[in-house]
Amino acid sequence: MHSTALRLAALLLMLAVSAGASQSAFAATMSAVVHKASVDVRGAPDFKAPTVATLKRNAAVTVAGQQGMWFRIELPAGQPGFVRVNDVRVSHAGKQASSSGVRALFGGKAGKGRTTETAGVRGLDESTLRSASYNAAQMAKLASYQATPEAAARQARSHGWSATRVAFASEARPGERGGSTQAQKRGALSGARGLLSQIGGGLLGGRAGDAMEVADAAAGKSEDELSAEELALGPEITGRILGAAPLVDDPDAQRRVNLIGRWMASQTTRPELPWSFGVIESDDVNAFAAPGGYVLVTRGLYELLADDTEVAAVLGHEISHVVQRDHYNVIRKQAITETAQDIAAGQIRVGGDIAVGMAKDYVRRHGATVMLTRLDRDAEFQADEASEIYLARSGFNPLGLYAVLQKMTALGTQSPSLEQLYKTHPALDDRLDRIDRRSLAGLQQYTQRN
């Protein structure tokens, strides 16, 4: 029996070693093709390093690793070479790729030492976000990690991240985000009330408060009112996301995303928001931006990121959604439609803090499902462009976003971890193509950073 047991143990060990070697072999390389007319391959990850080869468009290459904004490739003669992350396009995996394998290949260190797959963690789908309850304890924990602008600035100085002025014509600015002045609002309210009295007097039954509710929604709100609604909605939605997926128990990771995120947010047109960032416990590869300055990144995405630049790239995309009020605008459209429907059904209640009441009523109806609403394609493309701008402004390399999108591509089109991201965002190839067409206009000098 003892001899049999030893032979069985040896066999199991051989199988384990074989499986590990197979996984390592898969993780060791990734196919790619040259994506430019001509690419110089450097002998080291440095623009001053000698050129060891020149490759033409569509030439097949093998990516064997990542160092900063450089991919290490294997040349036919066996010697290594280095190209920039946007010189080649990583091929889609033929089947679902291991996230741990992709992380190992591309140098992901954010989750080093942690378990990559967590059994029993449900994906953040629409039903989960609709039914999740508000988690006050997790919201308090999120707030405890919030970084001040001063702390973020000190962190930036210690890491050599210098603030830089970079123009961004499409960025929303104070007073230009769709808010009405009080005079405009009074005029619009008067017109809306008159229209309601003509077409809905009998339906409304003379309820002036209800008429005001619809008139207010139709006429538009002032900038102060819009901001108040954002600030009320943010905690309500974020608290329910945290009810579905709590913060990862990793204080260093939480402090890191708050310091990087707060530094980047300080370079936008909305630095005054109470910006909060967190890494949440989910295998999904995704991130969420709730109105008012709340940004959450899933562990599945965080652990793919190699360095601070890539963390900043992900946060920059989500910060743009907040700055531009992308999800808030979706909520506003839904609220206007539902207000009219509710009046017809006699369900409107007025009084109290309007912004808070609107926020609570919205999440009662929808939970946090707005976070999985597919935004207009142009909004996503603009968020990608904004991320590059914010990276440049904050002292990072704008190519960081390109590197992150390449890693997502490497996971494969059938990866369950990307299911929700594919439902809510343009295809990764389309996003990369759009970046290529922009050619990082105005940002070329910042792409020299490592």
C-alpha cells in the first residue's frame, strides 16, 4: 500500500508540474502583428538604444513581456527586441485566456500575491445591481480612504508626476454643463406651467405641486441644482454597488487608487467634487463612475494593471464620465419620463429635500443599474480621449490607456470577465482604432515618458 501510495503521489506531482508548465508556456508569449507601416525594434526599452530590426505592417511577432510602455518581442533569430505598446496590436485569444496568465505576461503587479480567482463571487450583472442593498459600513470604509488634494499633490511630487497644462476643447467646464440660469429657469417654468394647464388640467386635477414637478423637469435645472442632484445620487448608487461587491481587503490598494485618482481629478475642470475611489471584490474586468465623483474598479481589472500609469489610465476614463455627467444625464432623462408617467398615475409626492428625494426615489426604482447602461459610443470614445489628456496633465504617459486596452484584448472575446464590459462599451478594436486615428494629436511629446 505504501509503494502504491508513493507511485500515486508521484503521478499526481508529474501531472501538476505538467499542467503548470503548460500554463506557463501559454502565459509566456502572446501573438501580435505590427500595426504601423514600419516599426523600429530597439535593443533595449529605450529610445536611445540601437535599432536591431525594422518590421513592416502586418508582420507577425511574439510578445514575451512588458516593461513600462514597451513590449518585449522575440525576433526570428532568437534575440529579444523592444517596441512601443502601440506599435503592435495584440491578437484576440482564440478562447478565454487566464487572467493570471495575461497578468504574468504583461507585468501586472497590482494584485501580486493575491488570489486571482475568488470562488463564489458573483458577477456584477443588472439583476445584482438592481437588488443590492445600500451598505452603510462599506460607504464609511470607502470614505476613510478618501485622499485630500494636498495628500495627492505630495504623492505626486514624491513620484515625479508634474502637473502640465494640456488643452482639451471637449471637456465640460463650470457653467457650460447644461445648467440653466435662474432667469432662464423662471421663464421656462412659466411656459411649461402654461402648457400643462392647457393639455393636462383635468388629468392633474389642479394639483399645482405636481405641475411644478413636471414643469421643473421639462424646463431644466440650474447648475447648483444639477450639482446637488449629482451629490445626492452618488452615495445612493455607490452604496448599492458596495452592497453587491464590497471593497477588497487591501488598504494599500485602496490608498493607492485614492491618491492617484485624486491627483488626476485635480487636473480636471471639476476638482471640487468629493472624489472617492475604491477597488471592489469582483472577478469582472470593469470599472464604474457614479455621479458626484465616485469611481470603483473591480479587482479583476486592478490586478491586470502593471503600474501607476495603467491605474491612472483606467481612473482617467471613469473620471471623464463624472466630469461630463454621462451617467447623470441618463438618470435625468429617465427621471423626466417617469415624472410624467407618475403624474398620470397619481403617484407624485412633493416636499422635503428635492435632490435627496429624487436620488432615493431613483435608486428605489432602479438600484445601481445605471452603471450598466450602454452610453452613447461617442461618450465612451471621448472618455478614452479624456483619459489620455488627464494622463498627460498629471505627469503620466498617455499610452497607458492603449496598454490597458491591449491587455483586455488579450483576455479573449469569450472571457466571462469581460461580458458586462462588452455589453456597455464599444468593441476593444474600435476603441484602439479610434486612438490610432487620433494619433495622440497634441500629446506626442508626453508619449516619450516611461
